[in-house]
Amino acid sequence: MTQIDNRSSERPAPPISDGPRLRFAPSPTGFMHIGVFRTALFSWLYARHTGGKFILRIEDTDTTRSVEGALENLLEGLEWLGMDVDEGPVIGGPYGPYFQLQRKALYLHYADQLLKSGHAYRCYCTRERLDRVRQDQQAQKLPPRYDRHCRYLSAEERAANDAAGLPFTVRFAMPLDGETAVPDPLHGDMVFKNSDLDDMIILKSNGLPPYHLAHLVDDHLMGITHVLRGEDWIPSAPLHVQIYKALGWEPPLLYHVPNVLEKSKKKLSKRRGAPSWSDYAQQGYLPEAVFNFLALLGWSYDDKTEIFTKEELIKAFSLDRVGVASGIYDPEKLLWMNGLYIRKLSLDELTQRTLPYLERPEAEGGLPDSVQRPLDVEYTKRVLTLEQERLKTLGEAAERVSFFFLKDLTYETSLLIQKGMDAPRTHEALVQARDLLNSLSAWQHDAMEQPVRDLAAQMGLKAGQMLGSLRAAVSGSPATPPLFAMMEVLGREVCMQRITEAIARLAP
Ligand code: GLU
């Protein structure tokens, strides 16, 4: 008989008055793409909507696939997205431990119970035998399935195997006929013919359970009321329903949530480059925009409202509209949404949140390393006022605004020469513009604009030719915020110096 960790083996599910209990049960097997967080977000939103609990459980029984750092990355991701956890590995809780590896004794106990009640059996088949069976099935075009060899061993054969110390797994003995119905509020009842189902392993030879037993024991003992998980789990759901039955437990409500798909309708996957939360953070997506975007991947409120604050989502979220809209991952839409959220920021907030992106090293996407850090906050704020309308991510700010901060501009002299102009005429235009600007008493955009336009007209130039040359001279860039507003922010001294330098470049 297996020794059980006393604390939680027969812990009853919490009383209904505790409200819904939902969990996020990731396996720390790598850096999770954003689709995984989407399903967790639905659970979180439902827990918050109903005043229930959101529980984090780490499914780490597949020790061969555990990846160092994955857990930390996951915890940081939850924090970044603002999904707080009511019970879990860091915060603890009454139904812990929240790492499956620390719950091994519980799984052994229930595997034992299933063996004793005849719902499971020891399988002594070697890998070689299982491979052979599989190959034969393939050759006969039969579905690959365990041939139930060990299910029918005699008591003597079992005793002999045990006496010989043969390693074994434990398999669940599925009913051989009849049907298993999997109730699912999203899909309706899904009915499976038992004769099509396999006797799956519920305890591996190393004494650790795979997902099938581990999640189920934990969901029960942790009092989980609603399980939201990817629809990939549908084929295993009849097994789970049968295990619940064999243990005499009421299953939680199972919701198989549609996968997040790429535009090509392929499942979003890390292998095909699906981003993780940290990619978004690095590129300067706002967590509140990503949160909003994720909520609409497979849930909709009314098929048209798209912008929701977190509070509005908590209020509006319901499980019965999950899966109504297809969860197509559209990076363009996220970019659009992020721009919208950036425009909604106050200038102070925009500045505070953009500064770290500007101040990070050049190699990580920050301003050129020659620009001295920390940046002047007031100046940065004035620069960002000019860019707020256009910014789609905070990460792209550095490239857009670097000329506001650089001491020396590098650009091709040809950038100064506009369509229909040549070097001497551009030279003349800039000389005259400099003299005019020099003579202005106020360095304000509205005081500059008309005189410069008038000057262009006097010289027989199109406004665009004059403005284009000035723009290139003061920024070294063809596309910038409105010229005069930008010159006002750059200041008289910098502009004069840059125009003078442009004139020198064009000197005959
Ligand atoms: N550990 C499982 C996974 O990461 C959890 C699935 C579930 O939510 O039940 O796929």
C-alpha cells in the first residue's frame, strides 16, 4: 500500500458557495506562445467575473521535457499581463502543493485505488513489444492502439512478473463496449464509442503519472469547477470521464476552447514563430492592448465591440460566447490596437513608459549609444507629443526620434535636394531660410511657418521644395512629424547649426 501525503488525499471539493474555481495548468516545457495565455485569460476573466478563484498549477511530471527558466518566464508573463493568481506555487493556498512533482504520493494512491477496484491494470510490455504491435497495426492499416495484452494476464502470470521485478506501467481499463458521453457546454455532448478507445497509461514506469491521471486528481482535489483547455484534449476526454466515474467523482465542467489559429488556419505554434509575451514586451506592445487583443481570440461580446478595458472585459465576459468568433491571430490587428492604446495614454504616462525603450542599449533597439542617458524627461515629453499619433509600438520610438537626440546627423547630401531642384538652388534656398529664421524673434512653429512659405513663393519655389530641404537639413530624415512643430522642439540653436551644416555640404 502506498504511503500518502496525509494532507490532501481525500479533501472534499470546496462548498459551492465558494464560487467557481478555475485553473491555469501549464507544463514548464518551454517558452509558451501567446495562445496558451489566451486560454488562461478566459479562465482568469471568468473567475474575476464571478468572484471565483484563479489557481495556478504547474504540471511538471514530464521531467524529461522541463526547460530551465520556463517557470519564471511564465510567472513574469502572468504578471506582465496583469493576471493575478489566488492560489499557486508562489502565493500558496489551502489546496497545495501546486507543483505536481510534489503531489506524487496522491497520484500513486489513486492509481492504486484504480488497480484495486479493477479499473486499471499493470502493463509489463516492453518498448520493443509495443513497437512491434504498432508496426503490425500499421501494416494492417489498423489504428495504433495498445493490444491489451496485459489486461488479460492471469493472476499467476501477474504474480510471476511482479516476483521477477519487471517494470510496469499502469493502464486504465476502458470499458470495451457502450459509449462515453463527454458533456461540453461549448460543443454539446460529444459521444465516443468505447470500442474505439485505447487503454491509456495513467502511471509511468518511473512512478509519475502523465497528464491523464495527474490533472484529474488535482482538478478534483483542488475543487476546480470549470476546466477550460485546448480542443486538442477532446480525444482524451472520454478517458477522463471514465476515470472520474471509476473514482466515483463528479467531473468539473469541461470546456474545450478552440485553438488560436494563424491566418493560414494552421494552429498557432512556437515552432512556426508564434510570439511569446516577452516578444511583445520587448517590442513595446502595451500589456493592456495585448490583454484586450487576447480576449477577442475566440470570444466576442457582440461581434463588433473591440476595445475593452480590463474592467470592462471582466464585466462583459461570459463563457457562453467563447468559441463564437474564431480565434484568428492577426498581428496587424494587434499593431492597430496597440497604436490606439498608445494614443489613449496621457503624455506623462507615454513618456514614462517609452523612456526605458529609448534608454536601452542600441543593440537592443534603443537610441544610438552615443546619446547620453538618462534622457531629459521634459525634452523627451515634447518629442513624444509629436510622435504619439503615429507610434504603433513603444519600441519603434527610438528609430523615429533619434534625430532629436543625436549630436551629429548622418545622411546622404542628396536627401537635401528635392524634386525639381539642384544643389545650387537648394543651397540658395537654405541660405535664405536660415537668414529669415535667424531674424525671427520668437522660435515658435506658428511664427515660422508663414514667413518660410512666403519666402519659398518669392524665390519661385514650391512650398514642398523649401520645406523638404529644411526637413532633411534639421532631421536627416525624409519622414518626420510636422516640420515647424519639430523645429520648435529641436530649438533654435540646434536647427541653425544643422541648417548651416547642410549649407556647407551644398557649398559650390
Ligand atoms: N499541462 C497541460 C498543458 O499544458 C494542461 C492542459 C489543461 O489545461 O488541462 O497542455
